[in-house]
Amino acid sequence: MTVKTSIPLVNLQRQAQTYRDAFQASFTALLNKADFIGGASVEQFEKAFAQYCGAQYCVGVGNGTDALYLIFKALGLKPGDEVITCTMSFIATAEIFAPLGVKVVFADIDPLTYTLDATQVARLITEKTKALLPVHLYGQPADLAALQQLANQHGLFLIEDAAQAHGAEFAGQRIGSWGQAAAFSFYPGKNLGAFGDGGGITTNDPELAHKIRMLANHGRLTKYEHAVEGVNSRLDTIQASILLTKLGHLDAWNARRNEIAAFYNNALSDLPDLKLPQLGANRTHVFHLYVVQTTQRDALLQFLNGQGIQAAIHYPIPLHLQPAFAYLGYQPGAFPHAETLSQQCLSLPICPELTLSEAEEVVRVFKAFFESESRH
Ligand SMILES: *Cc1c(COP(=O)(O)O)cnc(C)c1O
């Protein structure tokens, strides 16, 4: 029996080992202080992350989903209001609206960048539309210039789902500072990930930052005096200290992700029936995921997995066809670009810790599939 190599999609273990001493120092400091909620680490991280994004404020919260929810709750959207977002995303992007009584309206992706198609958004804007919510999918910013223009023209909020794109830029400006607010996730596998759940909101609006901070902490004014009904969604002290340590490496990690993507792009460029990631005008990519498109996706996925390469699918079902959103009444065929992508997309292993020889192994197995296909 041959021992199969195993290359995970994301190698969190290797990152934990590499920076073990720094992480352990964070744990020791926490144990010494026994200060588990709030405190200096949270404040320091919020300040550093806001600065990193070129935003005035950052509010740490419990996770990326809460970050989205709290933004829309704080903006005061009312039952019957509509928000336009992208059907190709993780469910968190859209599942936050029903509890607010807000109706989510889906739009298709631009087939080049896989992000919200601004032309289609323009046609979906109605009297009821209150906000646009682009998703910087796989690490590539949506067309923020076009979306901001639409938002300004129609008096809409522009909110970024930035959960997959920490550090990416549009027109030379970091994401997280474009519209009224941006939601970040620090889920462990994200480009900047905690040791558990974590999230953050960046904004340039001091009132909005204040309101979100209050809502995330039980609507609290002072201890045991509560202005409104809020929730409990704070960024843990230990997560903030881990994130603060990691933030110093984020640019180097994103650069490494780009190197790996360039290696894949080059090595896979001459294969038939294979669409590689494309970069839209005026932006940088941080390759949270490296996603290719092929009509032979399912067979290729099985082949790679069988050879110990952990490829995956992001995402197999676009949001408008999810059972959870059946009540919205969308039918198959509504958003052809997203539907095609969901049937043909395949994510290859990528993370800053992936070695060149591992990337070569991924390419070798990948090519072996196409060679065996062409012999049939
Ligand atoms: C991860 C993710 C979220 C939610 O973040 P959590 O921290 O897991 O709640 C939201 N939107 C997108 C696009 C994501 O990838």
C-alpha cells in the first residue's frame, strides 16, 4: 500500500506551530491577568485593525455573522425594507435579514470576478431598497466604484461583506473603508483568523460605531442601564490578543497567497476546459480561496481527494436556491452565472503555509487528471 500525501485546503496546524511561542505568550499574559472580557487587548486590536483598513473605527464582535447583523440593526432598517446582495456567498451574508424583517434581494455575479454585478443591481433598485451589500468573494473586492456610485445616486447604504478579503484593495484603497461600514470575520480559516469565533466592524461614522458597540453589549448605557434591547456579541480578550499578534503578519501572508496563486495560474494555464481566477480592473486579490472552474468539476474533485489533495467547493448551492430561502420564490435559471459557478467551481489548497513542493504536488495530480481524461 502506498502512503498518500495529504495536503489540506488550509493548514492551520502548521501556522499554529510556526508562531507557537508568540501565541503561548498571549495565553500566559491572559492567565496572569485573568482578564477575559474586554480590556487592553481588545482596544489595541480594534485600533490596529481600523488603522490597517484605513477606517476611523473598529468594533470587535463575536463573529462575522453578528458583524453583519449588528450593522443593519444599527442602521435602523425597517420591516419591508430591501437589501440587494450577491447570490454567490456563504449563507451568513443573507440569513441576517429575516430577523430584522428586512427582505433580501439577490443578484447575479459578474462572471469575470465572481462578485456582485453592478449592472444588474442597478435594475433591481426600487423605492424599498435601502442598502447594497457586495461580497468580496474568495478575496477579490467587488466593483466598489460602480456600487458606490449607485448607492450615492439612490441614497442607499453601501455595506461590505469583507469576511473573505482582509487587506484587499480597490483603487488603491483598502476594503473596509468604502461605504458606511464593513463586516469582517475572524473565523480560524479566514485570512486573519482567531482561535475560535471572532468578528469586527469597520466604519468612519462615529455615531454608527457607538451604536453598534452599544447593541453588541446588551444595549448598555451604563452598568445595568440599557437604552435598547441589544445582544451579547463581544470579541473575546484572548481572541483579540491572538489577532493582534497575527495582524503583523497579514500583509506577508497575503503576499504569499498571491505567490501561490501566481504559481497555480502559470502551471495550469495550458489546460483545456479550465477557467482560472481573473482579476477585475483596479483591484488587488488576497486569495482567501483559489477557485477554478471546469465542467469536469465533480470527477476532478473526487480524483484530487482520492490522491490526498483536499480540494473543496465554495459553494455548491447559490443562496437563491437554498432551501432556507425557498420562501423567496426564486427558480433555477434566475441567476445563470452563479448557478454555473456553483456547478463548476473547485477550490484548491491555498494558505500562507503551503510549500512550493506541496503546490507542485497539487499541480502534478491536477494535470494527471486531465491527461487521463484526454486518453479516454
Ligand atoms: C465567513 C463568512 C461570514 C461569516 O463569518 P462568521 O465569523 O463565520 O460568522 C460572512 N460572510 C462571508 C462571505 C463569509 O465567508
